[in-house]
Amino acid sequence: MRHMDPVRNPYAPGAGQRPPELAGRDTELSAFDVVLERIAHGRPERSLVLTGLRGVGKTVLLNQLRSAAIARGWGTGKIEARPDQSLRRPVSSALHMALRELGPRHGDQESVQEVLGVVKAFAQRQAPDAKVRDRWQPGIDVPAATGRADSGDMEIDLVELLSDAAGVAADVGSGIALFIDEMQDVQADDVSAICAACHELSQQGAPLIVVGAGLPHLPAVLSASKSYSERLFRYLRIDRLDRAAADRALVGPAEREDVVFEADALNALYAAADGYPYFVQAYGKVTWDVAATSPITAADVAMAAPAAEAELAVGFFGSRYDRATPAEREYMHAMADLGGPGGAAVGTSDVAVSLGRKPASLSPARDALIKKGLVYSAERGQIAFTVPHFGRYLLRHPD
């Protein structure tokens, strides 16, 4: 019998935090390897978009794909989109980083400097109505170029900028991968610019791809912007882990600490976490701390569950619920009552009926919840939570 040491607890629940064992994502990782390999050989390949609910590990997987690109000697940069932010600054910073990774391998430093000048010009070009205090200076120590990627039209500028950056990558026999997290929050003009740029670059056979991650309605956002986006991106739906992968996420890290789980304990943990990677880590962590010795038993899980739920109620659910106004909370409670603990999608008209209100009067609350990333429009007239088990949480915590 081995005593458990809380200091050696291997589980890591946290936003975007890499779990000790990245289980169940082999399909996505090997698909990405094929993409990198094909582009390196000048073959056409679609950019990738990962979609799924919160807590399924999209950010973790995005970071893992970025590591794979870096290991291949690609230039990379990452952006986290925000609803009220133009992509000019973040794209400039991300490409600046990618070019700094590739630059030293380039035989002609002057042409690399020229492209950095284009990045700077792109970054400094503001929308005509930008405030003067927003005139941002990127930390690029070359003069800004003129007449390239600085028209002020996001679509034209992004195509030119990415083409020039891809040229540097092509010269050194490599590629550039631009990673965009929370892609559903990219502004409409910028979304159509990204689609146009990906379209243009894939036609040129240029070695640059975009890898996006976002909520389940991201494909709809992209196709509303450009009808051809369905052919432009390869969509990978990131879902909960199957039983084998969920077990591996728990068993692998424990074995490295000479700790084992009884079969009943794994059954109980799968029932509690429902295969959602964030929950697997959360329940695994608390169960480890509760268990006195190895093997970990179902009784340990039963004892740990209330503490794990209390932690999730504060950190995972509560932190999101707290961002909502009273009107938005009322809307979400109505959704939970209609959708039940399973958190099924519900009709927006049904929400209005249950609150005894006209649908139009509820649109501001619904739109604000979408913008805050708490709900998404599953399909026309339907609304669902972006967070798994959120309906269950709301039913247990009536306002």
C-alpha cells in the first residue's frame, strides 16, 4: 500500500493548461502532421479549424499543434481574438514572431527586413476613425514600407501581408502557421479578410496556413462571411473523450507516480466527469488529494466529488456566471429550465414564452450572452450553452 503525496498530484485543471497526458487527440495531431508535410512539398492543403464547447481542450490542442509546427522548423505566431479588437495589431505581432524564427536562416537579410517593413506598415495603418492615442508602434526596428499592405482595406492588406511573409518561409524551405484562438470573436470584416487571404494563398500554393479554434458555431460565422469557406477550411470537431481516452488521462500520470485506480473508481470518475477533459482533471486532482493510499477506490471518488463540484462551481461555472447581468442571468435560468440538466439547445421563442416576454425585448440579453461567450446559436432560432453541464449548475443554483 502506497501513501499519496499531494505535492506529487499530477493533475492540472486550468484554462488552456496542458494535461500531463494528452489523451484522445491522436487523430487531430496526425491530421496536422499530414498538413505540414504536404505544404512542405508544395501540395495544396486547407487551413484547419477546431470547434467545440468550452473545457474540451481546444486551446491545449492548439498549443500542441503549434509545438508540432515549431518542431518542424516552421515560423509560428498565436493570437487570442477579442470581440472589440481589430486583428491588425495581433496579426502583426504574431507574424513578427514567425519571421524572427525564420529570418536567421534566410540568405538575403535585406529581403527579410523589407517584409518586416511591410508588417510594420500593416500594423500602423489604422481605420480612418481611430483615435490618435491608438497609434501603436510595433517593436520592429526597420522603417515601415509604403504601398504594400497599408491601403486600410483589411482584405487587400492581409492578402499582401501574408503573401510576403509566406515568401520568406518559401525561400528557407519552410512554412508559417498562424494560430487564432477564440476565432468566433474575430470582427466580421476581419473574418472575411482571413477567408480571402487563405483562399488566395492556397491558390498560390504559398506555405502559410491558419489554424483556428472556436465555439461550435464558428463554421456558421465563417460561411456567413464567405460562401467558399466550407471548402477553405478543414473542420475538426473536438468533443469529449471516449472512455478509453478518459481512463488514459487518469491512469497514465498516476502510474508514473506508482499509483493505481481500482476499476470501480474509474467507472465513478467517468460518470462524474462525463469525458470532458477539464472535468477529468478537476475530479482527478481532488480524488488524488482525498485518497490516503493507492489503489484509489470508488469510495475515494465519492468522497472527493462534492469538493470537486464545489471547486468547479466557483472556478469553472461561477466565474462565468458572475460576468452576466441580472437580465442575462434570468435568460440563462430560463434556458436551463427548458433544456434540463443535459443542457439541450432550446428555442429562443420558447425562452420568451417561459419568461412571459416578447422575443424582441430579449434580444439584447441574448446578444450580450453570445458576445460574452456564454451561449451560442446552435442553429437558427435555437440557443445553447457553450459550457458543458452549465444547465445542471444553474438548476442546482437557482438565482
